[in-house]
Amino acid sequence: MSDPLLDGLNPEQRAAVTLPHESALILAGAGSGKTRVLTTRIAWLIQTGQVSPHGILAVTFTNKAAKEMLVRIAAMLPINTRGMWVGTFHGLANRLLRTHWREAGLPQSFQILDAQDQLSAIKRLLKSLNIDTEKYEPKKVQGYINGHKEAGRRARDADAHDEFSMQLAELYEAYDAQCQREGVADFAELLLRAYELLYRNEPLRQHYQTRFRHILIDEFQDTNALQYRWLKLFAGPDTALFAVGDDDQSIYAFRGANTGNMLEFEREFAQGRVIKLEQNYRSHGNILTAANALIERNQRRLGKNLWTADGDGEPIRVFEAFNDQEEAAFVVDEVKALNREGVALSDMALLYRSNAQSRVLEHALFTAGVAYRVYGGLRFFERQEIRHALAYLRLLTHPEDDGAFLRVVNFPTRGIGARSVEQLADAAARTGASLWQAACTASGKVAAFARLIEGIKQATAGLTLAETIDHVIEASGLADHYRADKDGADRLENLAELVNAAALFSEEAEDDTLDAFLAHAALEAGEHQAEPGRDALQLMTVHAAKGLEFHAVFITGLEEGLFPHEQSAHDEFGLEEERRLMYVAITRARRRLYLSHAQSRMLHGQVRYGFASRFLAELPDAVLLPLNRRGASRDAPAAAPARATPAGHGTGYRVGQSVAHAKFGTGIIIDFEGRGADARVQVKFGDAGTKWLALAYAKLSPA
């Protein structure tokens, strides 16, 4: 007699669901039905009487996933799931601390600080201790404290080897004392305090080890060191741990995720009991073939091979654009064509490695009237660092703009507090002046800010629009502020992209004044992101795409230094994480996948010529369909029509063209010099660098 719970499961899924009372590692590939396996395992254990709902601990990473798990369990069994311990790490830690608040040394009604509340608490602490906030910036102190907590370290365990680090450790200790006095706990504290509670309280630890006979963990590849240590405290001699994860989708090392936890779990608990879920129910075969070929190049992995019963499907379309604008135009054309064929915009995703890449894409979509939504983030001109830069720019042309003044008068921090701003506002109100006018007659740090703006205005007189913006970003201190921020790399890239936007605007607009550019930025910031509920193309980083799936996926910017990112490409560990990112991006697609790269791209206000990503070369040719340019046949390669490109001086070559040389290999033409028999060409090669070659003797050939 068949069991309705098990009906429809494939053999590997069934084996995982019906495992005996033992620990095991479930290696679940993308689209292999891991959520179904996890929830069905819980339902099967309860239905067969092996455990009561009271005896299960299930941990996941998001509240959404935890709620979905409970809904699925309730749909399978006639039970009340409200009392079950199913939730996120932080949610369950909070539950533990609420239950045992006295043993944890907390007040019964302790409050939880979110990130903003925590930052405010740190600012109060620094002020009370008379700490120089320019040397010890509140946000950096916050990062220091949270980093140590997430690694399981208290202030006494922190490495303090010089005056600066000793002061940070003292601030950490003082912050903990302040939180204890006020009866509050930040997010990082929840897990650390819960771990310490179980670690030092043996009777309580034994109670939960006896209670939870089955512990199930979702997305195990994303666990950090403290989370794994916390889980192990719940594991008694009769506890079965069921860890579900995919080491090939571990992409959060920057958050502390440790892929080594899966290998450690196999050694400590699973002891060889590994079940691989390799049948994919999402993507067609060509997409999976590409994903498998890519990820098998990583050395540190447990190993699996995705397959599907749904056939090969369409080939993967690969497009090489002349520049990033043509790449964006190609994407827009394909999106519109797919939409005309009946594919909803919301079932298409446009992915990029870095947030800064969205600016060119957003501009193309805006211009074409295609509704879009930035998933999990802000549109380019709405991002904090861009708004700061634009506020500085507005002060150059409209110093009476009080909103712009207030936004940046103390950002980056220059010691102008709220009280000083209030006094300035009062002075302005008395005379009917703007804040800027009042600042010009003020003294001290406010006057220094006014002099800074005047100095920038004088220094940028006669500069191009792009040069002006570049100077403002540096002279204002924005660049230095984000360089010093451990999480500031993306913001720096976005600021560099603002310079690119200005350079492009100067090329295209009849009026390329700063005022005209600010108006352009305001228009693009204020319109066209789709309203909630409206069908819209999804734009997002690859990190944000994890866990999602779409009919059609566009992976853009596949160039060396961009994807893989230049900060990771020369480090073996970093490169493997980048490859896992690409694997995640590929496996988001169900039916159609586009991969695109550009011969040239605007970076930091200048045109840069690059090479196609190594990831493209790692994909099997048999599953790829090259498209020569926008407007080519969507079903077969087509000859590239003539392009309007920078002149090649009658040589038959052009800037941006790929060429081959017997000694130096393949490269890209980036400049010309001379004419006829005297013509020389500048080529950027790979390892050989950039060379000037006389065309009469170079023996170049199209690559």
C-alpha cells in the first residue's frame, strides 16, 4: 500500500525522507526539491510515530523559509504546528533566551536592538566616554563588535596588540556592559548568548539534548562557525542530525559562511551517510550540462552531477557586444521579444555581479519604456552613496538647497553635530537666509565646511562633467570614507559608475552642464521602477538571485575582472567562490539562458577594453549558440552587419576588434597611429600586456 506522503518522490528523495534514526548529510543540488524532502522528512517522522512535534528542532536561514516549512507540514498532517521549534537561528536563539531569561542573565522583557538601534547605542556610548568619533567611527565600532560576536568571541578574547585595537576591545566591553544595564540585546548577541547559556549550563543542555531527538538544518552550506557550534550543543547521544545543503551554492564567505562545515559534519556526524539529490526539476538539460561542466573545475567540493528528465531544451545564447551600451540594448530587445511571445516580464531576470552594473541597464530599460524592478536593492540613483554625491554636486550650482546641505554637512563625519545644525538653522531663520548663507558667516567647523565647498567649486571650474564629479567624490571625503569601510567596496564601485554615467551623458546630451546632468539623474531616480503588483523585469545581483528561478535569465558583464571579480580572480579560494556564484546564476534559468559580455566598458570615466570571462571558456561549446550582435537571428548565428566604429585609418581593422598574433596570442585593438604603410596599432594582449605594432610587419589576423 502506497503512502501519500511518499508518492511522487524519486528514489533518492524517498531514501532521504525514510532514513532510519541516524545522522546524514543530504547533498541537494539546485532545483532538486530539497524543501520538499526536508518538510516531508519531518511529516514522515511524526506520522510514523518516531517523534512528536515537540521533539523536532528545524533550523533555516530566513523567516520566509521557516513559515513555508510550517505551512507545508500543516498541509501534510492534521497537527497544530504553532508550538514546534521551527525557525531561523536568531529566532530560535531568541526563543531559548525568552524561556530561560534568568539563567541567561537577562531581564524577562529584554528588548532586541536592530542594526540602526545598535548603531545609536554605540554613538551614545562613544559620546559618554568622550571618544573621538573620527578615529573610532561608530559604524566601524559596530562592525568590530558584531564580527567578534559572530565568531564567538567576547571582548576578553579579542586580539588587542596595539593602542587602537586595545581601545576597540575596551569599547566592546563597555558596550556589552551598557546593553546589560539597559536590558537589551543586539542580533549577534542572541546567538552568542544562547550558545554560552547551553555551553555552561549542563542540566539545561542535557534537557534539550533529550528533548530534540531529531534536528534538521536547511541551507547547511551557509552556516558559520558559531552556528555550527551552537547546533552541536543540542546533539546528544541519541540525536539524529539531518543536514541539507549544497556546497556548490555556498556564496556567502564574506558573511562568515564556512563551506568546510559540510565536510566537518560528514566526518563528525554523517560518517559516510551522504545522499545526493541530483535530479533537477527546474532547468532543461543544456543549462545543467553547462552548470556541471563549470562547477566540476572547483577542487574543494563533495561532488554531484545534476540531470533532468525534461530533455536538452534550447542552446545557451552567448552575445559579444561592442560595448556595455550595446550589451544593454541587446538585453532590452530580447526581453521585449520574449514578452511579445507571451513570457511575463516578472518571469525574466537580469543578473549582474556588481550593483554598479545596473546603471547602464536601468538607463536602457528606462529609455525603452520597459517596466523593471530592482530586487533586494535600490535603483542606482536611489543608493545612499549616489545621493550623497549628488547632494555635493547640487551645492556647487545651487548652494541655497537646504536639503542637499543637511544631507552632507556632516557626511563624512566632520564633527558638526545636531546642536550645531540647530543653531545654524536658527541663525538662518532670523535673517531669512539659507543654511548655506548662514554657514558662510559662521565660524569653526561649519565655516570649514563652507570653505570646502567653495574650494571644490574653484577647483572644478573648467573641468569636464565627469572630471568634476570625480573631483567631488575625492575632495568631499566620500571616497576615503568608503575606502575605510570594510563593506564599502560596492559603494566605491557605484561612485565610479556615477562618473561613467556623467561621461556617457556628455557624449549623448546637447547640454552637458552639471545642472542638466542633475536634472537627468532626478528624472531617472524618480520614475519607472514598477509599482508593486505590476508585471516587471527583475534586476538583481547574483547573490540576491539565490533561491529564485525564472523562465529566462540574462547573465551580463561576463568579463575578466568583473565576473570573476578582480578582487577574487587571483586567489584560489576566491576564484572558487566566484565560480560557485556563476553556478548559482546559471541554475536560476528554467528554459532560456543568455550570457553576454562587452569588448569595451566604461570604467571610472574611461573606456576600458577587456577579455571575455574565463567562465565562458569553461562551458561546453556543444550547448552554446553564439549571437554576433543585436539584431541577429534569435535562433541561429548571423553575420554581423557593419558597425559605426572608431576609424581604422583604412587598414581594415577597427578599435575594439579581437586579433591574433603568433607571439603574443589574442588581444583587442585599443588605438591607431599613422596611416597607410606607416600605420601602427596598439593591442592589449593578455599576459604579454599592451603593444604598439606596425601593421606592415605585425602579421595580425582577426581572432
